[in-house]
Amino acid sequence: MFCLIGIVFLAYSWSVNKIIIKLTLLICGIFLIAMNFIPNFEMKSIIGITCLLLPLILEKLFPEEHQNLYTK
């Protein structure tokens, strides 16, 4: 499950223009994929939950401005 979310984060990072969101998506996506292959330690689940929520929070804080083609 986390691998799939990590792959989605990596794929979505290609379409984002803001560098902070792009880097966050890349780092979190890579960690979520690698999380399944890292042995268990105390902070693994906390970092994993942070990597799940941080890109969503940053998307709300730094929204992209979309041009509306229908208004002049």
C-alpha cells in the first residue's frame, strides 16, 4: 500500500511547478517506497505518517494559480 502511494507521489511530482512541493513529493515518495524495505525502528511510523500528510498540507498552503481559459 505504501509503495503505491509512493509511486503516486513520484508521478505527481512531475506535474507540479512549485519547487518546494516537488521536492517534498519526491523525498516523501522515495521514503514511502523504501519504508517497506527498511527494518523497523521507533521513528519509522512517525516519519511515514509525516510523509503521507506533509505533501497534502503543503498543497493547501501553496496552491497553484490556474488560468481560467473561459474568462477574459
